[in-house]
Amino acid sequence: MIDLKRWKAFFLFAALFNAAAGMLMVFAPELFGVLMQIEAADIQASTAWIHQFGVLVLGFGLAYFWLSRDPLANRNLALLGCIGKLAVFATGWIDYFAGHAPLYFAILVVADALFALVFYYFYRITATAETRTFV
């Protein structure tokens, strides 16, 4: 039996995690830049991109909030979250190996990979018998 109370709490945590990160990027890109150790001139030049990414992070946070409200009815959002989190993880490490991001950033996005694993686990354990063969 699936403990939906715990899953609801997990997805709410994921939503709040994204909300905090996204709001920081949208409303305080300078602080975000300082925390990410971006040079001041680069923060200024990147503010529009930081805003764009922040809005996407907030959008995914909204999806996780919907998951927290009704995990079974919205279970496909867990798969979307898994894909998004894996993309952030992969991009972070690609940027690190290409010399565009420091090691601490690559380590930071490991959290996204962990979230992705949990999201996928939920997606799998809530699959019906007929969908198990496809994913």
C-alpha cells in the first residue's frame, strides 16, 4: 500500500524547494549571483537569463504543489519533474566538464538527481499493470 500522506509531504517539500530557488532568481538575481559566486559584471549581463530560469523553476514548483495535493491524479507530473531534474543535473555536469561552471555547482545539482530518482520511483510504484511495460 502506498502511503500518500508521506508522498504529499515530499512533493510539498519539492514545491517549496523550487519556490525558494525560483523566487531568489526572479526577485533577487544579484543575491543569487553572489551565492553562486558569479562575478558582479556577469550577474548584470545575465539577469534576464537568471529571471527566465527562475520562472521555469517556479513553474515546476507549481507542478510539484499540484502533485502534493493529489499525487495519484497528477502522477504524470512526477515523470515531468524527473525529466526536468535530470536535465538540470546533466546540464550542470556538462557545464562543469566544459569549464563553464565550478565544482561546487556540479555538486549542488546532485540534489536534482536525487529528486529525480524519488520522482521516478513514485511514478513507477503508482503505475498500473498495463503501463508498467512501457516505462
